[in-house]
Amino acid sequence: MSKLFLFLLVISVLILPSFKIGNGIEPIKRYQLPVGTKSTDYLPNTLIVKFKNLPLGKATLLVGTDEPFKLGGVTLTALKPIYNTKKRFVETLANQQKIDEAGLNRIYEVKYSNNLPIEKVVDAIQSDPSVAYAEPSFIYHTFATPNDPDFLSGGQ
């Protein structure tokens, strides 16, 4: 009897964690800047936003226009695609499909007009169901000068 009890105990310990307990609603994830990040480490009022694989009528219609719209309660003033869509006409169909699968054509640089802290703006935009992720547009710096002659002469 004790072997059967031990067997059932081991099985229950292995199987029970796989069952999800709760109401099925994921907790809200709050964005937090990396430790030590200052406001000079990212562009002001600018985010990088990737949309989910949903119809992007809202985003694609406003690219190149000056008309603001709201996303997650934040007023966006400009949308600029990160991936150069003019180059797509040169790409093969297979490469275009890879770009679509990776989602490069759904990543935008977004400018907003609110004066809220950046974490609150990211949280608000990520609350929109059409957004996969949003993050500040960080400014990256090099730590060393490469020894490439083309770089040193300004050829790159």
C-alpha cells in the first residue's frame, strides 16, 4: 500500500504543476527601464513599436501623414517604418515572405506628444491588443574605434 501511495504522490507532483490554476487572465506586465538608465540614454518622446500580425490599417494608413491618432490612450504624432519598404520591390518573393514572418515590416518608430514618464507610455501602448511590444528608442554608443581603414578614413 505504501508503494502505491508513494507512486501516486510522485505522479501528482510531476503532473499537477502542468495544470494552470487561476482565472486565465495573464497579469499585466509593467515595463521597467534597465537599472542605471538615464533619460539621456534614449530619444525623448520616441518609441520602437512592433505590431502583432493583425491588420495594420491603422498604422499603414498613417505612415507619411501628419494626422495624430491614439494608441492605448497615448497620442501618437508620427509613425515611421524601421524597414525600408521601397527595397521590397527588389526582394524575391521568398525573401519577402521571410521578412513578413520575422515581422520586420511591422516595426515602427513612433513619436508621441504626452509628457508622461516613459515607463507609463510604454505600458499604455503595450495594453493595446494590436501591439506585440514597445520600448524606448535607445541611443547606442561604441566603446572603441575599430581598426578598419575604411572606418578611420570615413569611407563607411
